[in-house]
Amino acid sequence: MESSQNTFEYSSLDAAKSEIRLLRLQPASTYDDEVYCELFHASLDDEPVLPYETVSYTWGKSDATRPSYIYLHGQPFNVTPNLKDALQCLRLTDKSRVIWIDAICINQQSLADRASQVALMHLIYRQTSGGLFWLGKVANMPEPAFQFLKSIENNAECSTIPEFTKLVLDKLAQLESAEWPIVVGPISRFLREPPAWGRVWILQEFCLPTEVQIHFGTEGKTLDWWPLAVVWFSCTRLFGQFPAESEETKVLEELQYNCLARSMLSTRILMLSSSRNPLPLKDIIMVLGLLDATEPRDFLYSILGLIEFGSGVFPDYEISQGQALCLSVGKILAESGSVGLLELSGFYSRRPSHKGLRLRVNSLPSWMPDMVTVRKMKTGDGYYSAGTSVTGLPDVAPIVYDPTNPSELGVHGAIVDTVESISPWTNALPLEHESPGEIYPRNFLSCLPEDHSSNYFDGTSKFQAYWRTLMFDENSGENRRLAEEDLDTYERFFANFLGLEKPGQSEREVEDNEELQRNFLEAFGNGELYFSFAATSKGYFAMVPDGTEVGDGLAVFHGGEVPFVLRQLAVDSDKIETPKRKLCELIGPAYVHGLMDGLAMKWLKGGKPEENMLTLV
């Protein structure tokens, strides 16, 4: 949100009544007529609330050479050209329209006013009679694509997302290949090009109102939100089902990888289909990667209305960014009692080949989840949940947060093991006379335990534990965890892949190696960007996050299922450590073969080792 350079004097709002300002937009007979409007106060506590609509748009840039203004209570009021376009296009011809629009209804020159109104935004958008999205005059959609969406919008036979999805899939199946660039291609561009889709505030603006209408173009076209959502959702189900060079695949790839609007579409569909509404903070953070904000703390403030335990967080623009984030996230973590969010904390890749990846902000504590660049965490990517409760433990609060020490987060748990060695492999260029396909076998062989034929802790061989660790125990070809029936097939493949003799391998199994190799390397490659193979002091095999060093501890948090790598810190003069309180830096979650799914919790149940308050800083 930006500051407005105006001298208009705003009257104070009554916070006790949850007051907001609404804008009465006067009618006009033509687009070029001047914009006249007035502000007035309304209470969100009233029953019923005065009907109003919310307006979402892109602020855009002001042009000092061509000032743009409207008339607010008869006085000139500077606005950006895009805002003026929105008001000109959205006003009615025969009557006034009552709207809420942030640039005018919030006093942008007052940090206190901004904070108090941002705190009410979840109510503003939940109680609106309708959300109006203005994408701008340059946004456009050719008639074939527009009519395709309208045919879905006007269908009276469907009423649920599954029914509309089947309708869209049937319609797409009837299209000829040459029609995809004409009908579906413009929809794809429409969902990825308008800058409005990239605003972080769009999530609550799009997901909280009951009704949302999208306005765009010089002709004033309108669309309901859900035909776009259903077409996008249906197309994601078709990805990979057409030949690689087909017109269908070209369009689907754009929707799959470059759809700027997918954050809001996926969140709204998730809220409609989930029994949990609001949603866990972790689920919302996972869709923030494509969005942007001029003020970093808005990555959190903009989603408070969508998340569990967000209602008690009060936005504050007058303290430092770091302090604001610590106070807000610490409160949410303590109230939720779930350590699952910590999967998104810790270090990012520091490898030279990954210079494009963002490193964590050094001024923030290690437990602070990154709100912008989210890694794909294989330890919690639908297979393991760090926050799932394990039964049979003492009834204590898993997380303790003291706002007087905003940079510290207390987590009950125990350090159960230590990292003893970390693999030296890299993404280096092939050696002389070595093909690219030989790099992985060479690296895998370099870390293969010498006694790999002996037994692992679970009774299987260390050879099996090794390759299962490398692929995070994932069958990526079927997007699931490995099952018992997968083990022998993959074991034979891996032995063949490394050039080791494995008696009894049939010709058919050799022929299947290409698909198995693709699945194996996909599972490994998804995590290899951020993880390295390691062995622990007790003999466990692990994939540990980048930033891990030999000597770091493997910790299990109270009630959690996933181990974390921690680094114990020396005691500063102003920080007191006791046997029950250990200062640690959070490096990140780890996959430890044999300690997932809360298996290490049996140690805590027996009191060995004893739980401590692990203080993350």
C-alpha cells in the first residue's frame, strides 16, 4: 500500500464500533465525465451492515507530468491514473454506488489509521455484498474465449465444483487441437498477464467475498470468478495427457508454470473444498511465491483473514519489520501449538550452482518462516507432517512465546542424535570422458556405506535404507510414499544403476529401468536442491538441509513427526542457558530414515532423552 499526497483531512474513526469509511461514487452519463464522490463512516458491527462493494485493482504509478485527480467532497484529490480508470468504469449511470477502496477509504498518511483498517480487512471483505475486480483497460479477451467462459457461467444444470469440472472437461474434449490457441490460449494469458493478479492482497480480496465479479477492457466486460477457476482447475488435470509438441500442451504448460492467478484460484478452491476455514498459515504461505508486496510485513498482514489464529494479530507499521513479523508469527505459533510451520524455516541453499535462490534474511531469527520464497520441503510434502500430533506424551504446550523477547521461540523437545558426516557430492561438471548420466552413479557410489550388506535399524539392509533415504522414500511416478510392493523393484534397479551385480534381474526389469531411473532421479532431484545425504552418530541415514554442519544436532519437537537439524549456540552474557533451556539455531527439517512418522517419539515417551525447552533464536 502506498501513501497518498493529498491535503484532504480525514475524520477519526471509532475503533470501538469497528468503523470504516465508505465511498459514495456518484453516477455519470459518460466515461469522460469527472469523478465525484464523498466519504462517510459506517460500522461493521451494525446489523445489518450498510450494503457496499469492495474494489480491487492495481495501484499503478503516478505521472507527475499528467496529474490525475477526482473530486472528493468537491475538493481535487490526487489518485493514480489506474485508480481513476477503475472509478470511471465502475460507476453507474443512474444511481450512486457505495464502495470500499483502500487508497481513498484509508488515510494513507497515517500509520495508525492504516494499521487499524488493515486489522478490519477480513471483516470488510467477508461482509461485502460483492467484490469488484478491475484489471484495467488493457486487459482483454477475444470473443471465442469470452463466450466459452460465459457458456459455463450461464449453465443452469451444474451447481458444484465437481459438476462444473466435468462440464469443462467435456467442453475441452470437444475442441480441435487448432482451437486451443483460440479458445483456451487467451484464457491462459488472461490468468497470467494482468498485474493485479500478482498483488499479495488479492488473496483475501478474492477469497473472502461471497460474490466476486471481474471487470476489464475498454468495453466494460464482466465475468464471475468461478468459470475462470473451474477452467484453470480442469486444465491442471489435463496436464501431461497430450503429445509434447501439441497445441494443447503449449497452452497447458503456460497455465501450469506461468499462471499468475493460480495463487488466488487454488486458495479459493481449497477454502471451498476444505472443512478447515480459515486455513492453517502453512497452507497459505505455500501459495505466496508468485505474489508481491511493496511492504514485506504485508505478506503476513494481507492473509490474516484467511488463516487460523490470525484474528488476534494486530498489524503494526510503526515498529521495525523484523519485530512486527516476530510478534505476529510467534503469537500464531504459540496459539496453534503446531510445529508444522517450522518446516518453512531455516536456511536456504548456499551452493554456487543455486545463486538464484534467495538466502534467508539474516536479521530475522532462524525460526521465522520465509513468507516469500518457499522451498519444496520433501519432509512435509504430503507424506510427513511435522505438526501432526503424536499421542502418549506429557500434556505440555509444544510452543512457548514471550513477546518481551520477540526474537526467541521456545519449543519442547529433545536432541536425539548428531550429524556425523555429510556427503561431498556437488552438481559439478562431468569428469573427463564422463557422460552427464554417469555423474549420479559416481556420486551415489562415493557415499555408499562400506558395510551396505549389513542390517539397518529396521531390519532391512543398509543398502535399501541408503537408496530409500536418497529418494525420501517417495514413489514420485505415482506421487505417493513407497509401498512394500515397490521395494524389490527399486532395489534391483538401484543396484543395476550403480553397476553392482544383483542376481536374478530379468530382462523385463532391465527394460523398465528407464522409467524407474526417471522416477528415482525425480524424487532425489526434488530434494537435492536443498538437502544433502548425511550419516548420524547413531548410524542413521538422513537427507539434511543446506547449512547443516557436522556436529549439528537432530531434534524431535514435542508432538511432531519430523526431525529438525539444530545448532546449539554458545551462551552470551545476556542469555542464560540452563539444563532445561538450550539456545539453538534452527537449520531446517530433515528426512531421517527410521525416525519419520514420530518413531523417535518413543524415546521421549520413555523419558530418554529427557525433554528440554529448546530456545530457537
